[in-house]
Amino acid sequence: DSGVTQTPKHLITATGQRVTLRCSPRSGDLSVYWYQQSLDQGLQFLIQYYNGEERAKGNILERFSAQQFPDLHSELNLSSLELGDSALYFCASSVGGSRQNYGYTFGSGTRLTVV
Amino acid sequence: DQQVKQNSPSLSVQEGRISILNCDYTNSMFDYFLWYKKYPAEGPTFLISISSIKDKNEDGRFTVFLNKSAKHLSLHIVPSQPGDSAVYFCAAILLNTPLVFGKGTRLSVIA
């Protein structure tokens, strides 16, 4: 158990639907990162939050949004889902929001299948 | 535009031999590099890292080499063990930006 909890582990939904993925960071970590891993693709950075504030944005579609709550858990919202959104979505956390801690702790991921 | 490239999708090695995983990067401003290991149904876990001011870092059976002039790094595993079979991701960081990952190399260690 890495200390980063992601729910649900698996999600199957239809095109056009909306889903919410949840992440609880490791205790004491203030930064949360969301990554997407599609078939034959590496880990693509989506978005980072640090202590409730958006810190960095990557290749995140406009149909996707995220937030980090006061208790530091984060949610990734995916809407108007398309077949191509099927992927593994990983959440990671770290102590700081910058170079002070390079090591990210990853959750086990949410496998999203859009049918 | 892949800034971190792992050109070998897979690698098979005999148990006890050396495994060499390679990674190339395009951004010369990257100042820290990391390797992560991923087993099926688990998230990636941190393995070893190296600062851009060094050319080698060793941790037990794992050694990472950095060649800045070639924008190339490699991970050596000696001796390779069946438990090392996993997907290995190379990652790089620039200043305060989030980690940039390669596509990964699947290592199979054959007993």
C-alpha cells in the first residue's frame, strides 16, 4: 500500500457520460498530480494541485476538470466521454509543490473503459 | 512532442545477466532524472534518480548513468532477477514543473 488511494479501481461507462475519479494523497503530502496512461503511451501529465490551488496544467482536455479539496483529496472529472478516453488514470502525491521532493508516490490507478 | 524517449518497448534478459534500459531526452534544461518501476495492477514506484551534475548513481543492483552531451541515460540492473520483470519508466524534471515520463520499457527476466 503506497498510501495514495484511488477509487474506483475500475469503471465502465458509455460514451457521452460523465465520471468522477477520486484520489486521497499520502498523509502529509500537499501536492496531487493526475496522469493518464493510454495504450502504448507513457504517463501523460494532466494537472497538478498544491494545497488546494492549481499549480500546473498539462495536456488536459477541456472536457476534463479537477479540483483539490480542503482535506487535500482530489477529484478528476471527465465529461462527454469518448472511446479514446479509455485509459489508466493515475494520481500521485508529493510533499512539496516544487523541486524539494522529486519522488512522487503513485496510487494503483483507475482503469476507465468507455464503451 | 516526446521530450523523454524510450525507444525499446521491450527487453528480454536471462536471469543473472545484466539488463540495460535506455532513455533519451531532448530538453537540455532537464536537471534531474528518475527511473520508476511498474508491476501490473500497481502504480509506478520510484527506483533510482540522478542529478544532472552527476554522471553515475548506484543503489545496490541498480546503477543509472547519465551522458549529458548525448542527452542519454541508462539503467543497469546487475544481476537481473525474475522479480525485476516489470515496466520501467524513465522520467525527467525541469525546475518546478511536473515529471515528464517516457513510454516505458517492458523488461522480462527469464529464469
